[in-house]
Amino acid sequence: MSVQITSPQFKANARAALADAPLQQALSKVGLSFIGRRSAAAAKLPEFEALRDSARDIKNHTLAHLDLYLERYEQQVIAAGGHVHFAVDAAEARDIVTRICREAGARTVTKGKTMIAEEIGLNDHLEAAGIQPVETDLGEYLIQIRGEAPSHIIAPAIHLNKEQVEEDFRRVHAHLAPERNLSEPTSLLAEARGELRAKFLAADVGITGANFLVAETGTSIIVTNEGNGDLTQTLPKTHIVLASLEKLVPTLEDVSQLLRVLARSATGQDMSVYTTFSTGPRRAGDVDGPQAYHVVILDNGRSGMLAGAFREMLRCIRCGACMNHCPVYQAVGGHAYGWVYPGPMGAVLTPALIGIEKGANLPNASTFCGRCEAVCPVRIPLPKLMRHWREKEFERHLTPAPQRYGLAFWAFFARRGWLYRPATRLAMWGLSRLGKAKGRFAALPLAGGWTKYRDFPTPQGDTFQAQWQARRRAQAQGQTQRGGNR
Amino acid sequence: MTSSRDIVFASVRRALGATGQEAPRRQEVADRIAGHPRGIIPARADLPPAQKIDLFKDMVRAADATLDHLASVADVPLAIATYLRERNLPPTILRGADPRLAALPWASAPNLDVWIGPSDGRQLAGLSHAFAGIAESGTVVMLSGPDNPSTLNLLPDHHLVVVEAADVAGDYETVWTRIRAAYGPGVLPRTVNWITGPSRSADIEQTLLLGAHGPRSLHVLLVGAAL
Amino acid sequence: MTASPHTRPVSVGLFATCLVDTLRPSVGFAAAQLIEEAGCEVSVPRQTCCGQPAFNSGDRVTTRALAEQMIAAFETFDYVVVPSGSCAGMIKTHYPELFVGEPDWMPRIARFCDKVYELVSFLVDVRGMTRVSAAYDGTVTYHDSCSGLRELGIKAQPRTLLASVEGLELAEMADSDVCCGFGGTFCVKYPDVSNAIVEKKAANIIASHADTLLAGDLGCLMNMAGKLQRMGRDIKVRHVAEVLAGQGGDPAIGEPARADTALKQTAGTQGAQA
């Protein structure tokens, strides 16, 4: 899908999502499936928390030596007969991929699930160049035929129900018998398998992402459950890996640590079905496998993130646990975030990649409940990083005016206790008189955001500080009087 | 002209405040690659051989694969014939040229039609020999090569895998050590497939279904006793 | 637990929080009573806000000023106790971030933060309290507010003390550890999303069949109470300290004050003016 950025319209997107009944029904299942399975998988492995520490440390070490691991990785890919291409930005990555496809004489390319391809808007670009991209991950295929973007990084079609899928299949697979039964997920899956099998075998180029790149061996790794990524990279003559800088890890042992937390955090499996390590093109004597192997390594703003607080975000291994556990994501789904990466990880990454001007809503649309950080397999302090974006927004005077003035008004008093105390006493006195009879307000000036959906309690009366002092004074007086009587 | 490669490296180094020439940094990286330290290894797979095999069997089945434990490699052809017959599949199987598979007593299953080569997607059943099994997750490890085409792991509806009990390791790290011993440091075969159960998808309404694009069934033929 | 006669009593500075100070002083009095029952001497120094709204809005300058003000007011006490996991978490886990790289401040901040506790965790973890002498006739469900739960590890402590309240029955709701959608300024910046989250929370509260909802943070409580009341649900919503201090008979959040309590407050006000 094209990279239409609608993040500035987050509020409108969210309202639309909340009113979308099929979407709400689909989202209601996120909690039941992902959250329960993750916690069960974590509970079964006593070393899980220690592995999270290990995963964090490996990523930190790699990022601190990223230039050197990149060098080593590149050497090893070349030694294995592959090619490495560096792309500064999305446009360059698109051009590199298109050029390789053209040189391979490609008419169709199959694609495994790659978020980088979404980030750079690859499909539109390939189509414009006369090359037909075919998404092969079932979820990606479902959204490709609808012309939509993914709404989740590991479950791209999580927003759809089976009736919508049936409708799309009847429309797109018009050559199949119209009376066929597509009422169940099993029949839908069987049809997709049949349709895509032919595409796998016919494709000239296969494009996959990479969950990890291993510097030790020059290996790219994909993790899937369907096996589509393996078919994508094994059958065509050319395999292109799309990866970003931060996918590097030093060694096979290191990646084994990360793999132990990835599937458990993502789907609650001990290990995904297919974890595939690819190193270069087919070797002498091999009877299958691609004849050419290219890796495109994308920067697109990530090297800049290395310099400051956002480096921690580059530890992300794209498991999706943060969004599965996020109350905001669960309420509005992934499309509301308005770009490729939704949920808490998107709220941190998106402003870094598209700019805080466009992405400002995302780090603000969080309750800071902290559940994302609590489940992150590489312990990214996501709320802290979202707060960093709010700081940058505030420093650059991008915070919306009502919020800014409201905050300034409140801060003026909060910083002057001698004004704050009488002012709050007066305000509470007034409010408590006004709302005494009912005990709460159904509407309040300047609090429409609150009272649109909830009542606001009437203050009990005088402030705690004033009442406390009064009591203490009364007690002291009482003691003095008692003392005087003695 | 400055290449994109140079721009990316310069940008990374600027952000890290490094030149790439610092001897201690280079040494640290070289040491890590050469030493490839193991991290946290789950204790659950650190078992005596017999229990390790039991764990492997349990985990294979937990991943929705099926498993036959055979006393000897000589039992493999008959076990394949039985597997196919029980599922009403034609008695035909495609295998790689692996000498370990070639050496099986195929005559013991005279009705079984055995083909050799990579899969083009038309075969219902494929047979591979695993390099190793991994007990901690019930994973089989397949290495690509002239004798073990990767397509056999992916295209047939039924993937049958011979795993020798002696090759079952507790954890992933043990297998990397063995692969390094076989291929040399820093070298991997073109493809290493870790396979844990049959293909599946939950992309439609999060309903987990087996048999997405890869094999609908994974059947492990575990051979022999633990050493 | 209690100090020996030779030592001076343990001094506690009670930071009521701005919400309790302005909207629900009864929580402050309940907290003070519980701290006294735990054998400490309570003081309420002049106070405003811990700075959390500024911190979460990205305004570091204001946050820093309020943090300094807070420290100046409270650092002489043995402990600083806060009837809110969110404000206690703000101080204990986030104040140090405001002074990073300032050697003059950092040891002072570390000493200060060590003394700061959320009320219930102070009672249980610091003072070793295992029971209270209070009664409550009702079935309660307890919401684990996010900051208290995830920043300070408060989960078992309130349940321990609630189990000792005579007549009280605890009915756990589903997802008690999931956010209620309050999120400070979030609930007014993104009212629609906040509402969707609190609707789910309200459904879980209702499904627990409890007649009372308790939690340790007034912001969350007001959010949930306001939603339940807007839905026309007759579920009483209270700060956990009120029930632990035996004040469970007073009007709940959003309920009209009865004549006698109104009188009591007026008397207090007149006292202050006298």
C-alpha cells in the first residue's frame, strides 16, 4: 500500500474506528488470544525474564558497535556470494529493489511479510514500474486485495472478519466456481493456499524482510508460521532481503537468545514454525534455492536515532506485544495511527521516521499505563520515550494551544503555593455549593472532554489542607484549654 | 562521489561518536564473533539422554506434529508406507539424495514408490533427513545442500523427517556448535531451516488453522535410542 | 512496629495530592488516621502538586520547579506518604530523571526518593501492618491503578489489608490490572478513546457483581465513578483508604453529602477562620 500518512488526523481516525462495529468485534479478540498465550508461554519458561535482560543487552551491545557489525555482516554476505546495498532513504531503497527486479526481467514478484516494504511504499512503486507484487502472507494478501495497509505488525488483517474475506475472495477469485462454500476460515485458507501456490511457482523474484541479520555469518533470518516466506525466498531465481540497520546481531548464539523471546512475546509459541537462516545464493551442486541473493539495508532516519534517547527504540524486534497489550490500540486498532507502525512502538518510531510535526498525536495518545514496557521482550521503556517526544513537542511549541495555555495557567498557581491554596479553596467552595444537591456534575464549563462521557464529582467542600490546619488548631486550642483547667 | 554506503556508515559513526578505527571497539567485536558466548540457556533441556528424547517427543507433539519412535533406521521405509496408507495417500514419496536415506532398506516396503530430487509442488509427500532435533522446542533442523533440497521441506502436503535420536540436542546452541564443527567458523549452508510443527495461520479472525502455505502435516520419524 | 519509648516517633509528611486536597479531603484524613494507627506522627506541610501533569505534557521546566518545591517541603520527614500510586510513582521513579548529571542534587534526590511511599505499601511493606480495625458491609472489587501496580509493585498489599476488614467480601473483576482510560490529561485530550477504555472497565466492574469499587488513585476512581454514574449504575466508588480507615459509611465519590457531614465541614471551615 502507498504510504498515506494520516497520523495528524488520529482523533478523527479514532472516532471512525470506535464507530466501526466489525472492527470493534475483531479487536475484542486481541486480548483473549495474544495476551493469554503470551503470559502462558512466559510462565512456562522460568528463564523468560532473564532472557529479556539478555535480549536487551545483546541489542544494546550491537547498537553501540553497529558500524563494525555492519562491516562484518557485509563482508560475510559477499563471501557467501551475495550482494549488499545500502539505502539512505525510502526512495533509494525503492529504486534499488526496482532495479534488481528489472535486471532479473521480473514480471511478478512474491513478497513475504516485510514492514520495511510497507515503510518505503514498495508495492505502488513496483506496480508503476510494470512489476506485479504478490503478497503471500495470508494477512498481507487479504489487505492487498482490499487496497488497505496492515493494522498490526504481525497480524496485518486483524481488523477483518471472515465475511469480509469471503466477499473479497469472491470478487478477486472470479475464475472459481461461484457456488463454492467459503463460510468458514478453513475453506478461505484452502482457497488462498491454492491461489498463491501458483504465484509462488511463477514468480521471478522473491522479496522478504528479515527479523535478524547475523554479522558472524552474513545470514538473514525470517520467522514465519505459514511457510510463505520460505517459498518466497526459495522458489524464484532472485531473493531480495529488505532490512533496516537495527536488525543486526553479532552471532548465532545471540540470535538464539532473541528467538527465545520473540515468538513467546508475539504469539505465545515457544518457537514459530519456520525459522529460516539464509546465507547467500544457492551453492555449487544445490538443486534448488535462488541464484542471486541481494540484501538492501535501509537507514531512513535510524542512524540519527542512534545518537540520543531514541536509540533504545532500535532494540525493537517487532513482536507486537506492546500493541496487543495497549488499551488504546485495543480500542482503535492499527489504522487509526495513520502510518505503518501502530501501537506503542509506532508511537515512538513513527515521529522519528515521519517527523514530530506529523506524528505528534501518537506519543500523546497514551495513558502511560506502562503495560507495553512491562511486556516488551527487549525492555524498551516505551512510555519514557513517548514522553521524550512530548518534551520535544513542548520545546518546539508544537503542543496544541488550549493544552499549552491550560498547563501554563495551572503551573502558575502550582508554583505559587501562597496563591494556590486560597485559589483552590475559593474554587472548591464555589463548586461544592453548586453541586451539593446531586453530588456530581453532568456538565461543567471547560471540562467538556470529561463530562461528555462521565459525571464529575462535586468537591466535598473546603480543601484538605485548610481543614487539616483548622483541626490541628482546634486540637491545640483544646489542649491549651485543658492545660489551663488543670 | 560519496556512495550511500559511505553516507550510512558516516552517519552511524557520527551518532556513535566513533571512527570505526578504535582498537578496543574492534577487539570487542572480534572477540564476540570468535567467542560467540552463550547466553541464558533454559534448564529444562539440560537432561540425561533418555529424558531429553522424551522432552523432544513431547515438544514435537505439542507443536501439532506427529511422531513415530522407531527402534532402527531399518524400520523407516515401512513406517513411511504405513503413514501414507493410514492417510489414504498414494504410496509415493520424494526424497533428497542424502546417502543416509539412500542406505535405507527400501526393499522392505516394496509397494512404496520412491523418487529423488527437489520438489516442484506436485508431490503429496516429501522425505528429508534432519541434521538435528532440538528438545527445548521440538524443532527439527534441516540443512540445505545437494542432497537435501529445501523445497522438500516446504512444498509437499506431508513432510516426513528422519531424526536420529543421537542427533537430538537439548538446545539451539549445541546445534550451532555442531554446525560450526561441520562447516567451519562463520560459515553456514545456504539455508538452515528450523521447523517446529506444520505450517499454520491465524490471520482470519485469529482462528489457528494448520496448513497455510507449507506442509499441512509434519511427521517426525525418530530413530534409535538416545546415546 | 511501634517505636520504643526512648526514640522519637517516626515522622511522616503526608502529601495529599492535588486531587485529594481539592476534591476529596476525606481521603487525606483517612490516610492520616491509618498512618497514625501504624505508629507514626503525621504532618501536612504546605503543598501543591508533584508536577506529574507538567512532566507528562513534556514541560520539564515546570516539573523541575515543582519537584524542588516538593523536596523543600518534605525532605525533613522520615517518610513521605502519598495516597496515590501515580503521584508516589512520579516522585519515586521519575524525580531522579529530572536531576541527572547534577552531582549537587543526585544524592539528595536519591535520599528523598527512598523515603517516598504510596500509602498502602507504606503501611504493609514499611510498617508491617497486616490488619486494620475496620468494618465494611459489602462486596468490593479492587482496580489496580497502573502506576502503583507497574512502577511500585502494589498488588498484594491492599488485598492483604482488605481481607482483614470485617464483613468485607472481595470479588475480583476480570482484567483488574488493565488501565481504566484515565491517563491524566489523556482523558480530556482523547475523550473518545478514553471513554472506550473506561466502558470496558465499567463492564468488568459490573460483571464482578460487587456493590463497591475501590482503588488507590483518585484520578482513576473519579473516571470510573463518573462513567458508572453516567450509566446509571448504583455502585459505590471509594478510595481504598476510606474503607481501611473505617470511613466506608461516608458518601461515596459523586454521591451528595449528607446534612451531618456538610455540617461537620462547615464547622471545620469556621475553625480555620477563627
